[in-house]
Amino acid sequence: AQSVSQHNHHVILSEAASLELGCNYSYGGTVNLFWYVQYPGQHLQLLLKYFSGDPLVKGIKGFEAEFIKSKFSFNLRKPSVQWSDTAEYFCAVNEGGYQKVTFGTGTKLQVIP
Amino acid sequence: ETGVTQTPRHLVMGMTNKKSLKCEQHLGHNAMYWYKQSAKKPLELMFVYNFKEQTENNSVPSRFSPECPNSSHLFLHLHTLQPEDSALYLCASSQDTAGDTEAFFGQGTRLTVV
């Protein structure tokens, strides 16, 4: 069965620090990859997604993620975080062709002013 | 506001009670989903409906009974739940069930079973 690993469960950064959150998945075939974000008290919302093409994907609010097929990874990055980025971040994967998404356990990011 | 509305936002129920969770989407989507979000566990897909037909039941116990009367509404009927069923239940919708479709989530119903 498909699995998604987010190794960082809780990350604390100061404002302006760089961010990289890891995501690894287990499926070896065609995949669609997502990062969702949940701000405190709000709903889950899409941050960015990869389906095909350029493996470096740009999302909202300055986030980007890089799909590295050989490493089964889709890490999320941001060069300089802000206090407003404090949220929980979820990596999600589906096995191309059907919307049966497997989510990771999430990473809580706390940005200190 | 995502266009996906869940009610109630919070629910406390006893193990012998029967209650229902409601989800409504105003996005014109054809697919709707129920997810369970427990502490320190990945989001678990429970059910998928596409054009009102259930296309996925992810081995969910029968004490959870979904209903999809139309493409805009989705219910989750609950009866004789257990304390371990306490969790955040999220509804989502998407245009269809193709793999490259973005899901839009509601804010969830926080369920506590006592």
C-alpha cells in the first residue's frame, strides 16, 4: 500500500530562516503530489501540486517544492519564512489516475517573530 | 471560505447516541469525500462518492454510514460509536475523481465520543 512519510513532526524557526520540510512516498509508479497547509483554526487548503512537467513547482506565498523521482521525494521549501507561515503542513500523494490520496502525518511549523 | 461547509463544528455524543454530520459544497463539484483526522495519525480517507455513487469504502466500520442524496450534499450517520472514534471529521469535494484534481476541504466537525 502507498505510504507517505514526513519525518519532521514539529519544526521551530525564527523569522527569515529558510525552511525545508521532507516528504517521501513509497509508490514507484506515476504519482500526483500535493502539499496542503492548515493554518490555525482554518481549513486544509492546497499550497502547491505536481502532476507532470517541470519537477520544481511554485506555489502560493513563496513556497516551492521539488519532485525528485529517484529519491521518491517531494520536499517543500521556502527561502525566508514569516510568522504568518505558522501552520501544519501535509504532504499527499495519489497513484495517478484516481483521487485516492494518501496523506502524511503532517509537520507543525512554528515561526517565532 | 472554501465553498465546503460542515455542520456541526463540534459534537459530543454518548456511545448509544445516533447523530449525523452534514457537508454541503457550493462549488459544482461531482465528487465528495469523508476523511478522519486523528491526533498524530495521517488523514484517513473513509468514503468517496462520485456523481452520488459510492466508489470507495476504505474498510470503515458499519457504525459509520454515509449518505449522498445529491452531488452537493454528503452526510455521515453515526451510531454506537466508540471513544476511539473521537477525531476531526473532514469533508472534501473535487471536480471529479481524476488523480490530478485538487480537493477542497471543509473546516471539519470535531467529534468527541463519551
